[in-house]
Amino acid sequence: MLAASSEFEQLKFSRRQTIGIPGRGFLYFASPEDVILNKLLWGQASQSEKQWRDVLGILKIQTTHLDVDYLCDWGERLGVSSNLLQAFEQAGLAD
């Protein structure tokens, strides 16, 4: 899982979203998928209810914009796939 985690860190950096601010520079934001996966990892380590609520909120708000294949692939690689599936169910997104 350490190798997957390191690869994930590199990938999420390349997937970040950039917004230019004229005369000021750029702001960088993690993709919603990467935020979900990170929060699942953090929540797994800490059992934090806040992380779980955040995941559900992102899933509900970003439903039509999420790359579900990416989430499932990296959820499996990072060892959070069962939590991800549970989150899909609780957010009303399970097939």
C-alpha cells in the first residue's frame, strides 16, 4: 500500500485543478475524487465522523461530475474500497 500511496500522491498533484487570477497568479485545488480518497484514508486512521460527513457531502454535490472508475480503482489500491462503497450507498449512489 505504501507504493500505491506514493503513486497516488504524484497522481493527485498532476490532477489538481488550476484557476488563474489575473495579476495575482494561480490557485490550485485537489480534484473532488482525490479529496474523497484522502478523507477516506484519514477517516480510516482516525475514525473521524467529520471526514465521513465530508465524503458524503462531496459525493452528493459532485454526483454527476465524479470519475467513478478512478474512485473505484484508487479506492481498491489504497485499501478503502469497502468504505467507498458504503459511502456510495449512504449518499444514494449505489447501483
